[in-house]
Amino acid sequence: MSMPPYEVLSKYYQKLIFDGEYDRWTEYLLTLVKGNAPSFVGVDVGCGTGIFTRKLKRAGFDVCGVDISQSMLTVAETISRKERIKIDYIKGDMRSIALFKKVGFITVVNDGLNYIEPKDIGKTFKSFSKCLQSKGVLIFDLSTEYKLDKILGNNMYGDDSDELSYIWLSEYFKDEKKVDISISFFEKQGETYKRYNEYQTQYAHDITAVKTALEENGFELKSITNRFGGEISQTEERLLFIAVKK
């Protein structure tokens, strides 16, 4: 059975993604928001199951989460209720976000912008710019072409557990600078397993084009680093950007 992206993955996303390294990275991101945002009001775009959104909320920020996947938002809402954290989660496309008020920061973490086609990156930054107040900060990451090509591309991953088994297949297309991902899930239902298939595409973005798109849509780029704020190597898997609305 073919499913929309994250329809099945949403239920297991936190278990698959969360580890000590991810927690350390989001702690670092939190310090960046604290040190750069002109106000405590913001939006976590591409929030998924709300891992970073809840971290922002617990740190005292007035934050809402936006994601295009209703399945991910449903999980985020369920977890937030269990943890008694009040957060508004909004279904929306980052290319055309509309808010009732300007905010002091926008975060897009963990590959959110890699799901946007390069032709739409300017449109997306324009959407962000409309939502930010003057001097508002945009903090986002991008998985590099090296990661999509050499780490994800043309590889197979998998795991087998009592609750869920999955097979992840990736194929990288150099001409289009994209990786197509096919995930087959085998979810236990009683004594049998039911198979679901999900398909995703991530795009590698040209850094010069990203810089130009930011500038054209009212942003001043403050820094590009590795994900922990250090120098960028040839085999960097993730870049971190900080930009400020002029």
C-alpha cells in the first residue's frame, strides 16, 4: 500500500531520529535562537513531531509549529498534550505561510528546506520574510550535496524490531541534484505484518543560489557554518545558516 510521506513514519519518527547527538545539536540551536532573536515570539517551520518546537517552548519562547504533514502534526499534538505543553500546531506549506502577526524568529531544522525544489527557494524565503519583523532572525540547515550523494544516495538502510521493520532505499540523480527515497514499512498487526510504502525526494541546494535568494528577499546572511558553528569541511553533511531580515 502506497502512503503519503510520513504517514506511517510519523508514528515512529522520534524513535528513529532521536539520539544523544541530536539532542546536543538542538541544544546548540536553542542557544542560537536565544542569542539572535529580537523577541521571544517565533515559528518552528517543518516542525514534524515537534521535538524542537517543544524544546523552544520549555525554554520560554512563545512558539508555534508549522508542517505540511497532518500525520506529523497529529503526533506533535498528542505528545504536547501528554507533556502538558500548550503549543499551536498549524498545517501549512512553508512556501506560502500566513501568520496573524510578525514574529522575531523562524527556525527550519533537520532537512526541512531540502524538501523544497531549488526553483522554489526564493519563494520560500519571501514567505519567511513576510512573517518576520524587522531584524527578525531566520535559522535553518541544509543537508549538503555530499550527504545526499555519498551518504544517502544509492544506499540501503534497514532495521528490524518487534513493532516495526523497514527497508530504506535511496537513489541519487546527479543531473537533477536530488535523492529519491523509497521506504517500505512492515508494521506488526496481530500475528502478521502489513506493508506500507512511502516515497520522498530531497534536493541539494547550490549555496551561491541560496545566498542570492536570501539577499533578493530582504535578508542579510550572517553566517554559514557546520551544524555546531565550526568551519566547513569538504565532507560536511549539514550546513547551518543564520540570516537577519533587513
